[in-house]
Amino acid sequence: MEGTLVITPNQTAGKGQRGNKWEAETGKNLTFSLIFKPSFLKVGSQFYLNIISSLAVRDTLAQLLESDLKVKWPNDIYLFNNKISGILIQNAIKGDQIGTTIIGIGINVNQEHFSDKKAISMKNHHLGKEFLLEEVLNKVLEKVEMYYLKLRANHFAELYQMYLGHLYKYNEKHIFKAGDDLFQGTIVGLDENGRLLILSDSGVRAFEFKEVEFLEN
């Protein structure tokens, strides 16, 4: 059913990008999935599902934390240089359209200690303040619905520009790794398939997910 919500209160084997595990202490964080049937969306435009889910989570956390957050391509949410949320999208294709989409979202809310030094929670940032999980969830769901309706209405250009406006390291020089190649480059946008476009000394290069890594400063 369109918009079905599945909540996992006790996430023991969460899966993140690049096959990483998502660390979530029981009862402290949000881990949930949303199921959509975006049959209106062509396969070539499937990256817009990443865009709307990223924007929904980013906007919610920016409002609640009163701070600027960024989307680290393709769809991790960063508070300064630390990861506060991760999103994993799985699509089932029917012909040239998207049949079913599962959007899995994990948000670090009230957990205080992580094995990953790059992880941060809402509580960490707000100096020990506890957040109501239901309130955070409801606000995310409102934002997802808003952006999903924009997508249904074909507001592709608007969504793309909003995503770029919040993209981590956009228009900034950074060190990247592609295979064995270390290079300095500047993120200049995305192509029509959602590939990351990086301007380097050799020109603009397009990367699929997992083909390039951000090297931390």
C-alpha cells in the first residue's frame, strides 16, 4: 500500500550504504521504512527518490536542531562533519518504470555513544536534551509527503536545485579517492542519472555510487 510505514524499534542488523552496518541502540533512535509505488517515475529518474528522502530528513533535523545540515551524496545526512542519519533506497523495476520503492531511514536521536567516531546524535548536539521519537518521526513523515507530492507534480528542477543547495562539499575543493587514484576536485553537480560530477585537473568526471570516496580532512 502506498505510504506504508514499518517501524523497527529494535534494530539488530541494520544495513547501510556500502554494506556497512547501521548502529542503533534499542529505544534510542529511529529506524523505519516507507513503502511507495511511484509508477509515475521513469527508471532514469529514480535518483529523485534519494533527493526527496534526503531533503525530508535534512529539513526536519535542521528545524529541530536549529542548525544547518548537509546531504552527503547520495543520501547521508551530516551535521557539520559528522553523520547523523543514513538512508537506503531499494527499487523494484517494472519495465521502464519504478514498481515499488522501499526507503529505509535511520536517525541517531538519543543515543550518546557510538563505536564510529564520525557518528553523532541529536542528543549529542543538544548537550543532553532528550527528543521524543514520535515527534521526530511525525515531522519526517510530513516532510516526506510534501516532497513526494512535489515529485508526483514533476517539480524536478526545483528538487534538484534544493538538493544542490544542501549538498555536502558542493563547490568546495576536496580530496577524493577513485580506486587507487587520489585526486583533488570540486563537486559541481549531478548528471541526469544522479552520478556525482567532480571537476578535477583532468576535467569533469562522473561517478556512480561506490566508485568514489570522500577522504576526510
